[in-house]
Amino acid sequence: MLVTVAENRTESCPKEKSVMISKSGSGFTLIEIVLAVSILAMVIAVISTSFRIGINAWEKGESKIESLQTKRAVNALIYREIKSVYPYTITPGELDTHLKYNAFFGESDSLKFVSHASTTGRSTGLSLIEMWTEEDKGLFIGEREAIVSNLSDLNDIDLRDEDTAVSVCREIKKISFRYFERKNKDEEGEWQENWDPKDKKERLPLFVEILLVYIDDNDEESEELLVVPIIAAS
């Protein structure tokens, strides 16, 4: 009887030991948990950084596309208006008709002229147009119907008042003009900073050079150069 009990006890010991080993081997140690959490945090950080970089790149791409579209539209508008200059003849005054010249007044930072094309979409008539820039406000264009016959009446028209002036592009910091003149076909011609029609004997410049200085949200400047032929002068 005693031998049997001893044998039963001896056989039960290995079973209990194996059960204990099995229970302890099925869990995770503290070091394993810390390592797993650290790796997970690193993976999340990498994914978050990549996502943020992707978003920034997408936003910069969208901003660049928008900027290019704005420049293209502004350049096309300026090109169309100046290319369509009309040789609109005026006199110094209503009674002073001994002198005639074209209503084309060019300064280094502004330009006033008469054009076939209209910035407002008017389909008939000629347009008296002026282009200029204002500090921190960008490029402006003023337009009214060209119905004057002399310089005195033309000077009474304020194309820069609030009811007439239109803000075209706030990103343009500065606009500069130059005017190409060639008096005779045999001459090479030259660029001029100003164009006073009183001294030009009803001539128009062959070309107008426009330098546009753009400034973006990061205060970085870029330049666009246009050389516009005037069809009426050729």
C-alpha cells in the first residue's frame, strides 16, 4: 500500500512541473512589451512624418500651379490690350487744333492709351485704358469709353478713381515700361524710358517692353518680361 502511494506521488510531480513551465512560457516579459511599444511608436512616427511631407509637397505644388496660372492670365491680358493699341488722334485743346498726336502716353511706371480690346468685355467702341501699380496693392487697370477729342478733356478723366480702377493682381509689386522707336526703316531704333506723343508726330512705338515683378507669400520675387508688338505701328 505504501509503495503504491509513493509511486503515485512520484508520477504526479513531473506533470505539475510541466504545467508550471507551460504557464510561465505563454506570457510576455516587461522588456518584450517595452520593445514592442517602442517599435510601434517608431513606425507611427515614420508614417506621420511621411504623411506630413506629402501634404506639404502637395500644398506647394498647388500653390505653384495657382501662381503660374495667375501669371499666365495677367500676361495674356496685358499683351492683348497693348497689342490692340489704336492710333486715336487728339488735339491739345478744343480750340487749339493746329497740332495732332496719338493718345499714347508712356511713362516708365505707367501707361495710358486707347485700345480696340476692352478689359470689361465691352464689344463695341474704343477703350481708354491706363495701367499702373500701387504699393502693397498690386497692379491696377482703369478703363472708360474713349469719347474725347482733345488732351484737355482726356486729362479730366480720372481712370484711377475707385469707381473705375480695378485691381488685377495683388502679387505684382512693380511694373516697368520701355518703348521702342525707329524713325526710319534704315535706322536700328532705340528703347526709350518715356513716350511723349507731342514729340512723336503721330507715331506709335513699334514695341512695348513690360517688366513685371511678382512677390509671393514668402516675400520671394520673380520677374516676367513681355515684349509686345503694336500692330497699328507696323
